[in-house]
Amino acid sequence: MARVYNFSAGPAVLPEEVLQEAADEMLDYRGTGMSVMEMSHRSKAYDTIIKEAEADLRELMNIPDNYKVLFLQGGASQQFAMIPMNLMKNKVADYIVTGQWAKKAYQEAQKYGKANKIASSEDKTFSYIPDCSDLPISEDADYVYICENNTIYGTKFKTLPNTKGKPLVADVSSCFLSEPVDVTKYGVIYGGVQKNIGPAGVVIVIIREDLITEDVLPGTPTMLRYKIHADADSLYNTPPAYGIYICGKVFKWLKKMGGLEAMKERNEKKAKILYDYLDESKLFKGTVRKEDRSLMNVPFITGNEELDAKFVKEAKEAHPEALVLAHPECPQIVLKQADYIGSTSGIIKYAQDSNNKEFIICTECGVQYKLETTCPDKKFYFTETVPVCKNMKKVFLEKVLHVLKTGENEVHVTDETREKAKKPLERMLELAK
């Protein structure tokens, strides 16, 4: 089975181990004789599932006892209305607008009271986070609202705003569980799970207990009252049961991987690879001010709208999951998908498949890389698979140079093409080292 590398913002990729566990339990969950999809949310088996999920999330995030964890429906977008309905006691709230989702939340809040836009980065296409150290916080504001990580524009609050004592409400959908967080700094922290944690259909709300009251805006529907769900332990009505079950498995997987400190370290390493490339590239460039760059979302452009459109169009035409790197004076390196074969430890290993085709296993990233060489008259094509770790890039470039210099593997390259290719390849190999 070939699994693609899914870079969608959400619904997004889930750990393969979690998917396999869910598949194994699909028809018979732990001897119950039924799938979790079929199970009553009032059953003992499901009560254990949801309670374990909450307990594991509390452990991962170190959530204090005076905060409630709610597993709700409606996604993050429903919270745009639910938050003002429940928290706007004075009918005043301050919003910091740093992207599309914060803007939508701000616009929704205007239906329920006075929503003040106290800071924004819209003047520069949301490419930075404004200084929030001394904002004009409204004296009668019920809360201050942010979207902490911006999926579309790739910015992240590295320092939380100074709310001057007002509760901070944060949408963390696209950075949920990507790094440690001090929950005590928030009044409400929430996120749709589909970007980082589980399947679409679940939103997790972590809310300080003093903010959960009967005092809500007139006309607030029963289903949109935090107290209703808090008092019923997220079981007021049938919850998104299967989605919560998957979230629970992801929480256990995160704990197994080392928790949020380990996730932060992994995310920093991955982001560094992308940002270092963009900073060195003569063609592509990042769009976000460096100090505000997200670890989770990395937008980039060429700086030319026509070229951007051409890049996207041709990439889609070539292969939905292909990345093509080209140099005017060197062979094309085409990166394509290959099967994930499982992580091991040790060094890079060479092997042959049943057809005697050569392939390489990188034991650091656990991916099988296929070597294929063809040579039309004036072009040398060399294909590998993603992700391309530093070890593999070095191995492949060395392989290409060896073939060009020696003519081995029955690859016929003209002297002119060989000489043109050597210099840029040697430079690429130098950079790979």
C-alpha cells in the first residue's frame, strides 16, 4: 500500500500507528463485539474511552484542576459565536486580528456586542505579529481574543499579549499539542482537532471554571452554553464519539513519543529545514517576518504572481505529490512518493528488490529511496522520494556525480552534458554536506 505525504492543513495526516490500531479495533473494540462507531456513548466501554482521553490530555498539557476540558462539536468556527455568547457579560471584547480566522471571529463577535479591533497586521497582508506589550485594552472588555497560530499566513505569537488582567481567549487549532503551553495564562484555549490531533468534527475547549456561568447572552441556545456541557462531562447529547476515540489514541501516541517537549524539538527541526532552504533560495522566499514564523505552517512565493501560478500549475500536472527541483545547467532532480517502510536504527543501507532494482534505506527517516537513471540525449534524470533528509541528499548527489564521471550503470552522457552538470552538482553536494 502506498501512502502519500499529506501536507494538508486539515484534515491532516494522522500517525500511522494510530490508524492501524483503529483498523484493528474497527469490528470489535476490545471484546465488546462492536465498533466504537456503533457504541452507545452511555456505555461503560465508551465512558472509559472519553475519560482516558481527558486524563491523557490533562497530563500532556499539565491542565490545572480549575479548568474544564470539553469535547464539543461544530469545529472552531462555532466557537466564534459560542465565546461571545458565553463570555460577553459587558457586551465588550477586544480582538487582535492577525489572519483570516481571527478576522472571522472578530466579525462574528460584532453580532453580539461591541468588538474592538485593538491591533492588526492586515496592513502587510498578515505577515507579522503586532507588538502586543502595551495594547489599548478596553476597561470594560470581557476578554481579549487571539488566533495564536495562523494557518494561512504562517505567523505565530511567540509572546502572548499583555491583556492587563483580562482573560485571554486563544484559538490554537493549527498549533494544538505542537509544543508545551502554560494553560494558566489563558481563560479559554480551544481548537478544532482536524489540523493536529484527530479527524474533523471535534473541537476541544479548555476553559477556566470561573468563566463557566449561567449568565449568558439572552437567546443563547442550550447547546451553545458551556455550563450545559461542563455539567454533563461533554455527554449532554451524543458527542462526536469516534472522533474523540481517535483523539484519545493520538494523545497516547504523543505521550509515547515523549510528550510536547519532544514534539516541539521535532517541529523545530522540520521547520528549520524549510526555512533554511527558503532563506538560501534565489527563487523562493518566505512571506513572514522571521521572528514571527510559525513552526507549523510555512508559506512561500517566488515574488512573481505569474511564476507562482506557473509553478503550482506545472507541479499539479506533473504529479499531485511531486516536488521538482531544476537547474538550468544541471540534471533535474525529481522527488516522488514512495512507500514508508518503517523506522530502524543504524546507517544507510543499500539493497536490491525482487527485480534487482537498487534502492537505499535511510535508517534515520525510515524511508525507502529508489534509484532510477535514464538518459535522453541531453538530459540526465535522477529520481528519489520524499522526505529528503540530509544524509540521503548527500548519497544521491554523490551517486549522480559518480555516474557522470565514470559512465557506470550503462548511462550514456555526452561530454558536453557531463561537463555542464559537474559544477552545479558539486556545489549542491557541498551544500548537502
